[in-house]
Amino acid sequence: MFDFSKLIREIRVMAEKLSTWKYILIWLVFVIMASGYFIGQIRWW
């Protein structure tokens, strides 16, 4: 069984250290880079 309360507590501490917007921005950049990479791979086929 995965301990969700521990994960939520770690995310909450991480969110307090960073600002929430910075955390969202990092994920947004990661998603854009990943989608751009996959689109580039599909285009070569």
C-alpha cells in the first residue's frame, strides 16, 4: 500500500519552499519540452 499522506506532506513542504507559481512553471516547461520532443519524433516517421 502506497503512503499517500507522506507524499502529500512532502509536496506541501516543497510548495512552501518554492512559490506555487514557480512550481507550476517548472512543470509547464517540462510538459512543453516533452511534447515538443515527441512531436519531433513523430515527424521523422
